[in-house]
Amino acid sequence: MSKIKVKTTGSRTNIPNSLIDSWKSVLITQGKFPKGTNKGEHKPDFLVKILARSLKRELAELWGSFTQSRKRLTENSLTGKKEAMTYLLGFHLANIARYIHTIEHTNKYWDLPLLIKKQKKINIIDLGCGSGALAQSNLWFVLSSGAKAKNITIKLVDKSNHLLNAATAGLDEISKDVKISCHKGDLTTLHIDKYTNDDQDTLTIINLGYIWNELCKNKKASATILRLIEYFNTKQTPCIIIVLEPGSQNQSRDAMGLREHLIHEGYTTLYPCPHNIACPLLEKSRDWCYREVYWTHPPIQKYIDNLMQIERTILATSSYVFANSAAKKQLSEKSIAENIIVGRPKRLNNNKNEKLSDTPSDYLLCTTRGLKKIPITKRPPHQLRGEPLKQSTKQ
């Protein structure tokens, strides 16, 4: 696999073509197409559109489950093949964009590729892997950072055989030389001794993608995962933990609570926080921290979003990257995050006659010393949450 760099246009995040192509391939090989569809006659994009149209109702229902009733989503658990393909169609690429945005921004402050190059082996553990968006993004990133496929092991855990099959097939499209193992089952039944590692020359990457908001409500499951995380903090083997959650209030605050636990256990927050102290936003129940991802929307995903009747030019996510003490020792700090936007003034675009004094007029920023406000005296430009405040807007 050739080395690929994360590309951006301004603050826009691009998904590598290799990850888009692997996604299409899995949909085409595993999706159930309408009778009479001759796959050999059509290009991949056209076939994906056929599949998406056949699952239009299911796409709309799944979107409703995510945005209106996550309890209903948990009950359905995406265990059927149709549900797995629907999830892959509607959410896989957006989750990859969120991951790449997170890693790209972490790498602005910490030299992750250099950390990867120092390792003899890479061990990726994806807990609740879903369609494999995070595992495939992990694989792409470590390969593009110089790791050799034969030295990479990936362990996938999920309740759905169909999602495990889709995730594995996507990984195989990226590289067939990676060692992949799957565990079907609930995270309450996870035997953590199968996922531990004492090798000081092996970097372990643990993915918690859109799963902690469920785990934290299950004492047995959350205790199991925390034991695994705490195990790595007691060892001299480097470990990175990547957490992605929805950008909504409750799920974001769940992720913020996990951050509090991890820093108490001795982990360092590499991203997004410019400090490793208690989060001041947790002090008030109405506050929560999330980031906005401005991404290059692949045309085929735009087509699917139109079927779902949604618009996703900007994605929201509550994402974190943590390092245990062994990984932190090997990391080189490139720069210090400062003045990260966590609260934004209202944009006064709808009513030009509205006075500035009628609306919130401060940027709320997270700094190395905690929160601070920057007052504005003019109509502010749009800046994304989670980005450093641009100097031109400071007064």
C-alpha cells in the first residue's frame, strides 16, 4: 500500500480513496440486490445507488433511531444482515471522516507517525467495531505511517456476525497481510486476558467507537472495559485509546466522564484538550464539549444522504485520544493546543438589523489554564467548534 497523507482544504477533511473503494466493494459483494441486477454490467457507484434505493425506508428508520431514540437502536442492535448493510450505507464513511479529523488534529500537536515507526508490532483492538470504520481507518493510518502489514494484528469485537463480516472484508480490501481475529459476543463476556499484551515494542490501539454511551449504563460491561484500560496503564507497553461518540449532549457528557476517569488513572489527553486537568464544562449540566468536522462529502454519500433527506456538510462528534504513560514517553510534542473553541457567539446572518448586544457575544475557549471568554465587537465569521480561534477574530 502506498503512503497517503491526510489532505485538507482549509479545515476540510478528506477521506482517502482507498477507504471509499473498500466500502463500495463490501457493499457490492455482501449487499442483497434487487432481482435481475447484473453486477457485471454496472460501475461500483451505480451499484451502490441501486442498493441504497432498495433500502431507502430502512435508511430513514435507522437515522431516526440514531437521532430520536437510541434506546430503540440498542434494542435492535443491528444484528441482521439488512440492518448491517443499511448501517454501512448510511454511517460508515461519516464515521471514517470523524476518525480522520480526530487523528489529523491530534497529529498537529503530537507526532503519532513517529510513535508508530518506533514499534515492532501494532495491536489494534476495536470494541463494538460495527462496520469497521475505526479499525479500517486505524489500519490505513498505521500503514501510511510506515508500519508493515505483517506486523499488525487487529481484534474485532461485536454482537453481530454480519457487521463482523463487513468489517473484516473491508480490512481485507486494504491489506490481506494483516492478522485479523473476531469475537462475536456482548462486551460483558469479554475475557480481557485475550487482549492484554506485555510486549514493550508493541503499540496497542484501543477503539471505543460510539459504544461508551451504552457501556457506561451497563456496570458489568463498563467494569470489564475499564479493567482492560487500567491494565495497560500499569504496564510499560505503549497504549493509545481513541474514543468517538455522538456530538449530542448526553453522549458527549458520557465521553467527558470517561475522560475524567482516564486522567485520574494516569492517562494523558492528547486531543482535544489543551490541558490534562478536570473538565470545567462538567460543572454545569447544560454544558458539553464536542467538535465539528467539515468534510469533503463523497458524491455517492451525498446521493445516499438525499435519499435519507438529511444534510451532513458538517459532522458533530465528541472525540478523544488518550495515551498511557509508556506511550506518552515515546511521543514527541509538536505544538501546544490553545484557545480551542467550545462555545461560539450566535451568527447574526438572519437579521442584519439585530444588535450585537441582543445575542451572546463571547467566544468560550478552552486553554491550558481552563476556560476563558474572548469578547467580540463585530459580526463574527463562522469558526468550527473544536478548532483554535483564529487570531483575526480576537479583539
